[in-house]
Amino acid sequence: MEYSLGIDIGGTKIAAGIMNREGSVLIKKTFSTPKDKKDAIVQLLENIIFSLSETAKMEGKKLVGIGIGTAGQIDFEKGKVLSGTANIKDWNDVPLRDILSKKTDLPIFIENDVNVLALAEQQLGVGRNVENLICLALGTGVGGGVITGGHLLRGAWGGGAELGHITVDMNGPLCNCGFQGCVETYSSGTGIARMMREEIKSYPESEGNSELLYYQKHPEEVTSRLVFELMSAGNVVAEKVVNTAINALSFAIVSMIHTFNPSLIILGGGVLHEGEWFIQKVRKRVGELGIRSLVDPVEIKGTQLGNDAGLIGAAIQPWVYGVDVGVK
Ligand SMILES: [Zn+2]
């Protein structure tokens, strides 16, 4: 049997493992993402590749390649991290494949983290046998991956499908990316917390909700999780914020449906830990908007592969791309 070495590079942790074509992760290790310099991340990746290659060799497992998924804008053909993300310091302008190729003979594939999530779900998860789908990860930001005609949409060099930066309000708040009113500023965990802080700031003392008055003095303690907790407890301000997040997401999804004509939208990421009710609300709102012939047939579902989806998507690349890009 053949195996692949996968590495999933996130803002707080790096997960690495050895996986077979069916998506069974046999060996998995996690590391903290180095916080200082890109050299430290590269060094860690070299160590991971060395030690997992040795483990595979000792256990008689044949590796066919290495797949890496990372946040940021990735030039897939060149295997280069172009511009990174606010979550991983100094992670930009890194010719990663060239550097790592000096340490291994295995073919290496490097792809954006949400693109590999879409790939994982399309190959082994909820999107199996679906040719046209969109995957959205709602976490610190909103990441996107588009599969159209069975292939990942990359654009000219791999920067396509930045779906979190579809604007839903041209007069909206300034986004990290420099654009305005991006869906990420409303529907990410960070966006939900931001909207709650703004609501609380103008919350009149006379209304007398002691919890909200407490957070008025401690805005730094407001997180998206807190907003969901307050909402479950019946807080109407929190409910308003969550409804805005769902509404913004639904408008963005309808724009995506109009653009890409998918049959499936897959929702994942930390915000989705809230569960099925969140997806149901998005489904309902999306169903009220847009062009009927395009919107009505679209299914909206949660991810299926869970916590290992990023790792599985990273690791599956050698099999998915191996033939297309001429692996020897
Ligand atoms: Zn943006």
C-alpha cells in the first residue's frame, strides 16, 4: 500500500502525519507554530519531514509524496508562499518547495489551507462525487475553496477563491485586506466579536443588563463563543449580532452561487462548532435570496471529516495532482 506525508500549517499549530489513499491517518504529530521567524517554521518542517520519512521507512511504508496545506496566498506551480496571513508571523515570500526539495527526493505539493479542505471533502468527505462545490471555513477569518468541473479553481497563479473578501456592503467596515465590508468582517469569529463590541459600546446603562454592562468595561473579553453563549441564554443583543453574521454570510453565499453555479456549499471552521442550527439558519436565509434556478437546487452541509480535514486534504495532494503535474 502507498502512503503520503501530510503537513497542515495553521496559526497556532502544525499537524503532520502519514496517511493512506483512503484517508486513514496512521501516525499524527502536532507542534506549536513557531512565533518568531519564517526560518524557524522551515526548520521545523525539515525536521518533521526527516523524522516521519524515517518512521515510514522503519515501518516499511512506501511514501509517494509530501502534501502541505498552509494559510496564505500560495503560488501552487512554484510551490511558493507569496503573501502570508496575519496569523503566522513573517510567513511570506518563502520558496518552500525549493527549500524542502533539498532535503528529500519525494515530490512536494503546496496549497492554500482552505483549498485543501475543499479537496479533502470532495475526495473523501461530504462532497464525494460532487463536481461543483464551494467550501467555506469560518474561523478567525473566512476562507474559501472552489471546485468547479471537478478541479480546484486557482486563478492565474493560485490566489483565486478568496471568498471571505466578497463584499456585502460597499460602505461597510474596513477589512484586514484593505477592502471594505468583506463578509469576513461580519461572519468570522473575529467579525462576530467585533460587532458585539460595537453593540455593547452604545448599550444604554438604563437598560440594566449587568452582563452587557460588565463587557462594556471589558471589551477585550468579548469572543464569538461568548456571543453564542449569551444568545443561547436569551440575550437579544447577541441574537441580533448572530443574525447579522448569518445574513451577511447568506448574501455572500448567494453571490457565490450566482458566480459558480455549485450544487453543494460546505461550511466548516470554528464558528460552525455551534452546530446544525447555524447551518439551518443559513440554509433558510439563502433560500429566500437570489436567482431561483441557481439557488433552489443548492445543498448546504457541514464538513464531514472533522478536525483532521486540513491534514487529510494536505496529504491527499500527491494522489490528486501526481499525474497532472508530471511527478516522476
Ligand atoms: Zn477583506
